[in-house]
Amino acid sequence: MGLKTQVDSEIKDAMRAKDQDALRALRGIKAMILLAETSEGQAGELAQDQEMKLLMKAAKQRKESAEMYVANGRNDLAEVENKELTIIEKFLPKQLSEAELNEKLKTIIAKVGATGPQDLGKVMGAASKELAGLADGKLISATVKSLLG
């Protein structure tokens, strides 16, 4: 089942349950999908990797907004963002733990033959492709830097 179909089904369930938080998050995801599908150069349905990128972007936006709200003392708004984030994360694959991420990155470093910080670009290119949707980009970058440094 495609993401769009799954989101449509979840929207119906949220409407039946009168869950406004879920409905708001799901409608946001659906809007992002529709915008991406109708964007210039796009031929209809999105590929699975494109859907994951959209979801990762939506999750990142919610996280950053929640952090900003907490920093400015608006915990009520941060709570709304966190609820939406929880709903978005249901559609994302399970995130890697730090230990799993370290192991995968060590394998990637060995595969590309990286020896030091000068090879950061090579490692990040391979890691971002292989670990897309499985870990946050900032976390991947920080871990790679510590492993190479």
C-alpha cells in the first residue's frame, strides 16, 4: 500500500475518532504529497524514497518547531508539534540506535576506504544514501566526524 493510500485511510479513521491532532498532521502529510506529485517535472506517483524524504522533512520541521517553542516558553505549542511528530513517525521506518548507527557507519567507512577527516564527503555521500530514513542527518554527520577524527 502506498503512502498516499495509507494516509487517506488514516485520515478517515481520525475523522471517525474526532482526533483533531491526528487529522491536522495527516492532512499536512497529504498536502506535502500532493504538492510533490504536482510539482514541475514530476510524473504523477512518488517513488518510495521520495515519500521517505517528504516524511523526514515533515518530522524535522516538527522537531525544530517544538524546540523553538520550548526555548521561547511556549510549551502549549510545542506539545501540538510533538503530537504531530508522533503521528508522522508512525509512517517512518524504525530509527537506528546509536550502537547500530556506529556499526553501519564503520562498515561504510571501510567500504569507501576512508582514513581521516579529509574523507568526510565520501563517507557522508554513501551514508546518506544507505541510511536515508533510518537516522537523522545531523546525527549521521556528527557520528562520522567522531569516527574519522
